Amino acid sequence: MKKRLCFLFSGALLTILTSCGGSSDSTSVDAAGKHNEKLLETTGKDEKAGWFVAEVTSGGLLEAELGRLASSKGASPLVRELGQTLLNHHTQANAQLKQIADLKNLVTPTQMGDDHQDEYNEIMSKSGAAFDMAYLKAVMKEHKQAIKDFEDMAAEGTDVELKAFATKSLPMLRAHLAQAEQVEEQLNP
């Protein structure tokens, strides 16, 4: 009987440990956005701020990871330099946004959204001049979207800290877009 109880207890313990160990600490954009929306809805605050945090974090993760990739894989020194700049700036901006989100009990995704991951994978598969051009096009597209999202938050946001973060980040985003356009022009005169 004792052996049987020990065996059952051991089996139950093993099941508990493997189910805990198999869980992932990653948070998707949808999970973060939905959590934030519910939290803000229950407190009577603007739910759009929660989605802003989730979606902007995904974009920031994409920009940082593309920057990391470009800083080492770019064929042109201009692309490698831009990549390093974007890696540094977006890593810092993501950390600032996470601090704001943490103070508000909002969740930030720990992984890119599927569309951002697909874009990253597509660019990663290229090399040489094709990589450089795909990278620059992605940077310009993503920054145009980010500028729109940040302008909306800066103009219409009701959360004071997120509104200030968006306003403060806009010059950096605009500078990144201008720099990417300039690099593209230099590579394709």
C-alpha cells in the first residue's frame, strides 16, 4: 500500500512539475492587448491605451531585432550603422514603455506579433543588396505606421504618461524615417 501511494504521489508530482516547466514565459501581442483592455475597462479608463502598449511594443521589438540583424548582416556600412542606431534607440524606448506599463499593471508582449515575425523572417532570408533594400523598406514602412500611432496617442490619448511617452518619442521616430530614406537614396542614386 505504501509503495502504491508513493508511486501515485510521485506520478502526481511529476505531472505537476512537467506542466509547470513546460509553460512559457512569453506573452503574445493579443494576450497582452486583451489583458490590458480588460484591466482598463474595469477601471473605467481608455482601453485603446492598452492596445497601444501591446502593438507599439511589438513594433519596437521588430525594429530592435531588425536593427541587430542589419548591424551584422547589412552589405552597406550605412545600413549597418542605421541598424545599430535603431537597435540602441528602440531597445531604450521599449524599456521606457515597459516601465510605464508596469506602473499601470499593463502587460507588454515579450515576443513580436505574427505579422512582425513574418516580416522579420522574410528580411532575414535575404542577403547582400537585396537584404539592405528589404531592410530599408521595412524600416520606412514600420516607422510610418509608428509615427501615425504615436501621433494619435499624443493627440487623443487620455493616459498622461503614455501621451507624454508618445510625444517624446515622435522626434526620434521621424529622425529614423528620414535617416532610412536618406540611406535608401544614397544606395539608389
